[in-house]
Amino acid sequence: MSEYTYTLPGVTGDWEIVIGMEVHAQVASKSKLFSGSATEYGAAPNTQVSLVDAAMPGMLPVINSYCVEQAVRTGLGLNAKINEYSRFDRKNYFYPDLPQGYQISQFQFPVVGEGEIECERDDGSIFVVGIERLHLEQDAGKSIHDLDPNATYVDLNRSGVALMEIVSRPHIRSPEEAAAYMKTLRTIVRYLGTCGGDMEKGQMRADVNVSICKPGAYEKFRETDDFSHLGTRCEIKNVNSMRFIMQAIEYEARRQIEIVEEGGKVDQETRLFDANKGVTRSMRSKEEAHDYRYFPCPDLLPLEIPATRIAEIKAELPELPADKRKRFVASLGLNEYDASVLAADKDRADYFETVAEGRDAKLAANWVNNELFGRLNKEGLDITDSPVSAQQLGELIDLISSDVISGKIGKDVFEIVWSEGGSPKQIVEDRGLKQVTDTGAIETVIDQLIADNPNQAAQVKDKPKAMGWFVGQVMKAMQGKANPKAVNEILRKKLGIG
């Protein structure tokens, strides 16, 4: 764990930021939390709504046990305590897209308690964020304001969709750390298969709590857990991208610094981030905040999860990204950077492991991280849409490792496979791309080259780096097919270099 301090300058000196996040992650489930309605993204409005979701009289919720197990999986992935007893409550407020007039959530007794996760900053340093709780709740519907100037339309497709609200401790200290935390959380839920993590589809969104304090105050808070050492926090609701999270925190912190330094007082309030203007604006003040009047949901029995079932779920968990990264370094000999890039996404990690199986892991990582990811990024493609399969790339690496082709020719073959498909081995065979390893043929070319350039050959003894020109000429004469190692060895011998 490295020491890390992020400060913002003010008129009266430096300020530090304190951030806590409440992340809403949509549970990966084909049906909703309390009904059998579908949850597919992009369906026509109001086509995935049951009588329960629409809050028709007499309709009772029935808990989706799969969603509960998904929450347990996520809690275990966050190194958190799983509560064998939890309870659903009614959170009462009125809004047009909440047909019941209340949301079924968890308040006093969440399904998941305290945990912590390791996150990685851009420079590779690690910081730890405490998790306060994870609770299950149902989503509301969606109000649509731009279809008619005089009316608001309501789509209830999302009404009742299962959400996990993951609440962090205020252990995040900069916009960069907030984005890193969100990325780590998204990677974990994707590895676990408990949330798709697609922020553009609304599968993950964050409420970001921001406050400021003078240097030294945060350390006192950590020692005492006394929030009076910190400034008044403001909550920025429903931020749906890493970039917007960073921009919202930066703006909000500077806004609070300006208020305090001018002798004012920060009001505890809920704010929205305007992505077009890059500013936060007030949504509602503390005085106007809802009295949610939580009470136990009378339609649902408390959840009781047997310890044996929790143990079974834990035994079924996949290897998580932090463990995978460490294994790539310890067992495969990769450097921290390559291991981190490869482990950051499950699909990428799976692709790499298929390529690396039974091969030189460092060479495999080099090809996957540089050639493949570079080309995918250029084309705006995801690893799952790669025109070059893991099997094809593995076959290409085998051709390089066995000196059938050089690394340079390998790049040409990669381009052919990317554009046209096919077996790298067959492409090399059909197009005559095999390396020339016949030392006699290489010697003939080198002898002729030295005979034609006696002055340059004589200079090489004094300036060994000048041999590079000869290497280039040999490769050119042999259309890049000469084995570079053999060329270098024969040249050294012929030119009299040690």
C-alpha cells in the first residue's frame, strides 16, 4: 500500500477530498426480484410488466431466490460478511414511475455486511476501500419527458428489476480513486457473473458522496470514526460513466472549497451532474428530503440463508481478478503491468489463458496485449468480437517459437488472419512465408554483399553497430524470410566481430 495524497489548492491553503459511493448494480437475472417478468434490455415500453410490477390490487411479491444467491456471490467477491438473516422493508415515497407508492428494499438488516476490496490506481499502486453493506432492492420504472411537451410518459419495464446497492466507506480520496474503485467493482461483478456492468445500459450507476476537509482531518476521522472531523457531504445522484464520476467530483469539491473559503456553509443536499455543462446542480435540500418511513414489508418473510448454502456458493466462486493478477505474476512470470491489463477483464483473461496454455506466457502476453489489443482498440472492437481467435493466435505464436517464421513475418500473417481468416500454418505454407534457415543460402547472400561493399565491411570492426546495415540488406535480399539469428551469427563470423 503506497502513501497517496490528493489535494486541491484554495485561497486559504490546500484541501483534501473525502468520497463515499453507493453503486447500484443490476442483478444478472432473466426475471425480476419479485415477479417472473423478463429483464431484457431494449424491449418495447411496458412489454415486460406483470401485475405485480404494475402494483395491481391483491398482487403479492414472491422473492426470486436466484437474485438472492447472486447478491451472496457478490458479497463473497467483496470479502464481505454474509448475513444468514436479512429482511425486506418498505421505503415509502411517491413518484409517477413507482406504481406501489413504495420501494421494497433492505434497511436495518441487509443481506451482506462489511467487507473490503483492493483497487489499483493508474500508476499501479494499491489502495483498499471498505464496504459498509450490500442490500437488495427493486428498481423503479422510467419517466420519459421528451415525447410530448404537455405530458410525461411512464415505462414500467424496469419496475421491479433486481438491484444490488453496494455502499462503500468514505475511503476514496480523489477522482482517480473513485474511477478506479468503480472499475474494480465492475470487474469483480463481471467475473462473478452477477452483473453485466454495462453503464450505458443502466446496469451500473453511482451516487457519489463528496465532502472536503483540511489536511490531517481525515486521519483523525479514521482514528475515531467521528464524522465531525469531515466537512458536510453532498450526494451526486445517478452518475453513469467513469469520466462523469471524475468530472462531478472535481467540480463539486471545488464548489465546496469556494463556499467555505468565502465564509459560507455547505448545505447537505442531493445534487445532479449536468454532463453537458460539467457542473453539479441542486436537486433537493436536506430540509426537503423525503421521510421514507421504513417498516418491515408485511408481504415478505425475513430471508434466512443456511450457512451450508453460503459455503456451497463460496466453493463455486471463480478466481477473482486480484488473485488472477497475482497468479499471472507468480506462476507465469509476467510483469505487474501486463498481468494487470490481462486480469482487468474476464473475457480478455480467458482469451490470454487459452493462447498461453502450453506456450511461452511472456510471448503470448506480448502478442495479446500489443498486437491484438492494439488492433481491437483501433477498430473499436471488444475481445469477444475479435476476428482472430485465441486458437489462431496460439498457432501463430507456435510458428514463431519454432522458427518457422520470424516475428516480423508473424505480424504480416496476423494481418492476413485478421482480414481474411484461415489457419496461420496454412497461410504460411500456401504463400511461401517460411523462414530461410538454410545457412548455405544465407552465406551466399552475405558473401556477395561483403564482396560488393568492401569498405563498409572493413569499417564494421571499428564500429560494430554498422553491422546493422548489413543485416538490413540481407533481409531485404531474402524478402524478410532469412532467420535473423542465423544472419547475425554468420555476419559476425564473416566480418570478424567478437
